[in-house]
Amino acid sequence: MDTLLQGFMQIANVSTIVWMAVGSIVGIILGALPGLSATMGIALMMPISFQLPTATGIGLLLAVYCGAVSGASIPAILLGIPGNPNAIATVEDGLLMTKKGKAGQALGGAVVASFIGGIGSLLALVLFSPLIAKLTLAFGPAEKTTLALVGLVIIASVSGDNIWKGLLMGAFGMGLAFLGTDPFSNQLRIPFSKYLATTPLSKGLDLTSTLIGLFGISQVFIELKKPFVGSQHVEPVKIDHIFPPFKKILSMWKIILSSLGIGTLIGAIPGTGASIAVFMAYNTAKTITKNSNGKLEELGTGALEGVFAPEVANNAVTGGALIPALALGIPGDAATAVLIGALMIKGVTPGFHLFATNMSLVYAIFITMLIANIFMALFQLLGVRLYPKVLGVPQQILLPLILILSFIGAYAIAGQATAVGIYNLGIALVMGLIGYFLKRDGYPIAPIVLGLILGGMFEENFRRAVKLAGGNYLTFFTKPICLLFIALSILSIVLPIIAKKRGKHR
């Protein structure tokens, strides 16, 4: 009880509430603008979060996360254009409801569904993350090595149509993580170390600048390549009733529970992501509505059920993805990968050590997640009539603004150290160019981030495990937990290849 109270006191201040409110609004706007994402929003806000107390900074990032995930439903419903791939399943019924004159109910229903998904998955996070963290007590260096391998391989294997591109990007990220100094000998491991020893590069890549470049600046370059379209044309939409009838929501209890379970479970499995969860939830809802004997509307006809199912699942992924992120240090998706990076820069290492030594911060994270979902629902409901206008922001204004914010963020991290600030600007720009070319050619970015975060963990534990085993590299095949993780890694590569071959055969 004392630690819970301490956790509450860390965020019981006006500053935290104001910053979380700002983060929620920024997240909703970013989610509503097609092409932008929660990951990009978190990367852009990271420099600000570092100037705040730990709990407040994490609360800001979580508010952006929850807001962006939910905000993607706005263009999906009004324009038929999903704000990000996670809102694709919302398009069909959402757009049809708008054409039927039920845009208000569709937008309001999406908000209610998002809130249910977020709060439901938060309960799972509170219940299961401490238990999973305790299991890591059985992990030695060998187990941690194979755990890092699982996290890297699983997400790399499902981060695009080509599994080998994903694995290659994961390896590239690990290569970047090895820049700087050797963790054991403290010797420089960068090219031209004789000349670069006194530069900031001797400490390796700055993680924040790298993330801003890969997700923020690269996306601006991608959008600049497309022809300017001025602004999105949104037909005048009459919005009357925002809240769907309470009786209607109760009648969808089977859809809500199934979507909540699917979203939380899929989110908790590293590398799966919301894109899979929303379609699984949508297909399950189709079966439920067909067997409801007319009590529920069939999906694909402009039914509220077709908005509720994917939106509950979509936002349930947020809490589910934080379970392995906090308990194991393995991100559930790209957004939580950036969140883990923010925690580590703050000096907070996810895993059992966090739960054992800083439980008050864990409780503070749980509470900020609750507040983030409340703010998401509140601001999105208040802005139902306002946020659609955000879709009309011209690209000529939006893209330069994002680029300026990206550079300011990268420079500001260094504080008063001008040389380091210029170095960070260079890293952000170079990574932005690299990210642009990779995105252009269909290479996924998320595995690079994972390689950066997990690369150090993998190397350090790998070398320690081999040293403890007297130089025996087969030690990883003598431990049951290691064998389980190795098997999962192999399956995560083999199964997608088999599924793809079967798809081609059909």
C-alpha cells in the first residue's frame, strides 16, 4: 500500500496532468493525420520527456501512445482512409455509417470502444506483468541471451512481406548497437577510432536522435516525394448523437469480450501487433453477429458492431504490448520499443529488477496509463466536431513543422553542450536519410530499433554466458529455457515462410 501511495504521489501534481493532457491531444492529432503514427509521435516527444521527472515523462509518452492509436479511427470513419494500418478494419463499417448519416455514433462508438479496450488491457497489465517479471528470476546470462534473440527474431520476422528483409534490418540494428566502446574492456570499437576518440561518436549512437531520424525525419522525406495534394477534402458531416445507445453497447458484450481478449493476447506476444489483432477481432465479430439471430447487425452493412470490434482490439493491444515490455524488456511493437528506449535513457531497466526495487514507479506507470485512457476518451469526445478539421491541414504547413520539431528535439537533448547538439542533429539527419531509403525499398524500420535496444543485452549476456561455461558455446543448448526460446525463434522464421508458400500455392 505504501508503494502504491508513493507511485500516486509521483504523478499527483499539476505538471503531470497538464503534460499528459498535451500528450493526449498531440497523439490524437497525429493519429488522425494519415501517414503519421504513434511511434513517430513518441519519438518526437521524447526530448521533452527527458526534461521532466521520470513518471511525468513516461506519462506524457503513454498519453501520446494511447491518443494516436485511438485517433487513427477519425479519418477511417470520415474519409475511409485509416490513420495507420491498425485502423484498416474500421474503414468499411465506419465509412458506411458516415454515409448513412451516423458519423457521430461511429466516432463516439470508436471512442467508447477504444476506452473499453484500453482499460481492459490495463487490468491485464496490472495482474500479469508482476508475475511474468518474477519468472525472470530463473534467467541467467544464457537465458537472457536467447530471450533477446526471441524478441529480435519474432518482430523482425513479421515486420513486412519479406522475412529476410526484417532479419537483415534486425542485424543492422545490432551492428549499430555495437558502436562505441566494448562493455568489458572499454576499448573503442568504431572505425577511425584514433581520430574519433574525442568525439561524441565514441560513446555510440544517441538513441533518441536515431529514433527521431528513423521515424520522424524519414517520414517527412517519404511524404515530400509524393505530389502535394493541398488538404484532404472532407464533406460536411452532420453530427448529432455522439454516444451510441447504452442498450446497444450492452447487446455487444460478446463482441467486446472477444475483441478485448484477442487484442490483449496478441499485444502481449512480441512482434504480432495490432494489425493482426483487429482483423482477428473483426472476423470473430462476423461469426458472432451471424449467430445472433438478428439481435445484432451484420458486419459490412454500416453496423456499429463493425466499428466496436476492431477498435476494442486495437486499443487492447496498448496494455497487452506493455506486459512483455515492462516484465521482460522485450517490446510488443514498434511503439513500445521506443518507450523502452525512453525508460533506459532515464536509467530505468525493465524486468524483475524494476519490480523489485522501484515498485512505486511501476504503480505510477499503471496510474498514468489509466489517466492516459481517460484523457484519450475525454478529448476525443470533446473534439468530435473539431478533430475532423485537422484532416484539412495542408502538407505544405504540416511537413516543415514536423521537420523543424524533429531537429529541435534532437538538438535540445544535449542541453547546453553545443558540440553534442550538433552531433545529435547529424545523427538524426543521417538516420532520416537511411530510414527514407529503407522505407522506399520496402525494408521495415522497427527491427532496427529492436536491434539497437536488444543488441547490447544480447552481446553482454552472450559473452558472460560463454565465459561462465568455460568457453563452451554449446551451453545454450543444455538449458531447458534456452531451448524453448531457440525453438520459438526458429518457429517464428519457419512458420511465416510456410504460410507464404501455402498462400502462393492457393
